[in-house]
Amino acid sequence: MQRGIVWIVDDDSSIRWVLERALTGAGLSCTTFENGNEVLDALTTKTPDVLLSDIRMPGMDGLALLKQIKQRHPMLPVIIMTAHSDLDAAVSAYQQGAFDYLPKPFDIDEAVALVERAISHYQEQQQPRNVQVFGPTADIIGEAPAMQDVFRIIGRLSRSSISVLINGESGTGKELVAHALHRHSPRVKAPFIALNMAAIPKDLIESELFGHEKGAFTGANTIRQGRFEQADGGTLFLDEIGDMPLDVQTRLLRVLADGQFYRVGGYAPVKVDVRIIAATHQNLELRVQEGKFREDLFHRLNVIRVHLPPLRERREDIPRLARHFLQVAARELGVEAKLLHPETEAALTRLAWPGNVRQLENTCRWLTVMAAGQEVLIQDLPGELFETTLPDSPSQTLPDSWATLLAQWADRALRSGHQNLLSEAQPEMERTLLTTALRHTQGHKQEAARLLGWGRNTLTRKLKELGME
């Protein structure tokens, strides 16, 4: 029994075939199209329950098709597919009324489940929401699934002023996401004000947030607006909210509840309309349990949670990020952008990056100045990159690739004035490989030779040369 009608439009015949086969197997009726004009022609006589459209096609692209469909059939759910996974694509799709955003390559089971949700949504006759298009976005780059989730959240919140809590390790890009949430919100034309709780002395935080009256304390010679007043109508980004003192947390909670506050030393209430976006690298739930963060404030802030993954959990994004940062650094310095040798790119992908995206960005700036040639080689990378360890695993040297560990050893040896590295390293490598192969084969030499790609005589000779006989 067919449970819904699906239209698929993509100029790639292989994508059309894969989706049609999977959706038909799930009991859905499918019709495929090569371009947007064919879809618009078909819509004059019939309507599907859901449309899957690629975003980049010859002629009419997916967003232009989406706009036309929303004008004719505003309730028809449209799922936008794209291999060019970025925040601009996700936000544009959502803001123009897409039901959801499906980055390629996609998991076919997830794609089928998404289509079924869209059909159910359509059949429930939900009303469409008005959309607005806002200004340009910040440079948030990411094709990893976790970053695609972040893009989806930003897109879905583009019509909202709801509070958001962003958590992630230092250097993961929390302020970039806060900026993007503001730029893609109804408050885009109002101020975006940021304040880092960890950077302000505790006795000045109240004055920074709420301002002060003239004479409120020594040195307060004039009335001063705080960050809340400066952000009125817009967004206040409170970075490292976990470091906020408890007494200030109490005042913040009152502002969020009442929409008004008193300046330090003041008696007249000040009313404000401010959206709060908070961020932290700490575990706020744990701080609540420890009595260091108010539970009621936590729940007030934690309406929508956005988690930013560390760079080591989105390694597929590292090459693209590195190329981007090299280009940015080159523009800033007025020089030609450096290029990454494939081996260098692979090495960067394997590194630990405890400082996350910020550390990668700073490394690319360093390479733009310090790398000798136009192409960045492994030996151009700063040595400290190979000496870092994961914060939660101090004994584990990263990266765990033998090739990079060998490069680390060679770098140290050369800096110490060693020569003839190959004659020193090769016997040790062969000894290690022999020992491991013999252990794996329980001492069977012929089998160990086969595993190593040697003949039996070569293995016997190596054992003698290395004193292992």
C-alpha cells in the first residue's frame, strides 16, 4: 500500500535512482525530474506530498524552485539537498520555507525517515510560517554531521528570539555561532553586545551588566549604561556564563523574569527587551550540583542547547578550515595564499588540536609568515603541534599515527644536532616490525616473512643482522 507521493528533482541521475529505489521500497510512490522547470510544469496538474530538491542544478536552482513552490503551494513540504554543506545553504533553505535540509552524502535510512516525517507533517495540514531573509553570515565552516546539526538549529531559530545556551570546549567557535544566531534573527538590525564573564573582575561585573548612576561608587563621575541597555532590542551574548558570581546570577535571573533592572546605585527601574545567548566550556549541570550555579537560572537559559564539537571530533572539516584560514591570513597580510602539500594536509587532520579551531587558525597565520616556500610541507609545521596531548588523556601522545610520531622523533633529533637519522631509525623500525610479526605468528618465520612482504631468506638475514637470531 502506497503511503504518500514523493517527487525528486536532481540533475544527478544516480541520486535520483538511489532515492527512488529506497523510497519505493518503503511503500512510497516516486516521480523523478531532472530540473526545476519540469517540476513547475507538473505542478499545474498534480501535487505531491513532499518534494526533494537538489540546491545546485543547471538553470533554476533549488532555492529558486523552493520560492516558486511556496508561492503556489505554501503548505507543500520541500526538503533541500546539497553537497555544498554550509551555514548559508542551511539558513537560506529554512528561511525560504524548506521543511528540512539534507546534506550529501546522506544516510539513506535517515533520508527515508525524513521524507516520512514530511509527509506526516503535510497530511496534518500545518500552517506555513512567514519567512524573512536577513544579512550575510559569519565564516562558520563545517561538513561534519555535528556541524550540520548546528546549521539546522540556526536555521530553525531564524524567526525566533528564544534564549540559547551554547556549550563546547574553548576555541570551538561559540561566539561565531552567537553572531550567526543574531544575524539570522528578527533582531538583526539591533545591537549585538558581547561580554566575557571570565575577563571581568568580579567586583565590576554588575556595573558592566547593569550600568551605574553618577556617584554610585568612587570614580563613578557620570551615569553609565550597562550592556543590557546597550543591547536593548537586540542580543546580549554572555560568554563563559559559568564564571558568573552567584549574586550576579540572582540579578540576572530577575532581569530575565521581569524585563527590568536597576543600575548600580539607582532607584528607578530600567526596562529592556533583550535576547540572551549564553556560552560556556564548563559542565553547567555539574556546577548546579556543586552549588556554584543557580538551577533556576540554568533552566531559564537552557531553553535551546547548541553543542559545538571539538575539532578532533570533526576531522573531515580540518582541510577545508585550514585552506580558508590560509586565504584569510594571506588577505590580511597582503601576500599570496600558501598551499598545503597533501602529506601536510593529512598530518594536520591527524593532530590533536586541544585549542580547537582557534589553534588551527593561529597555526595558519604562523605558517603564512614562517613557511619558507609557497607550498607548506610537514617540516614547516611548528614542532609543538606534535607534542600536544588530549586534555583528558595526558599520557597519550597525539596524533597516534606512526608516520607523524616518526616525524616528531626526527624533528627532535635534528634540533638536537643528530645526523645519519636513517641509519639509526631503519634498524629500529625493522626490529619492531620483526618482533611484532613473529609474536603475531607465534614464532612461525615463514608466515612472519609473508606478512612483512619478505622472502624466508630475507627474514633470516635480517634476524642475523639485527642480532635477533
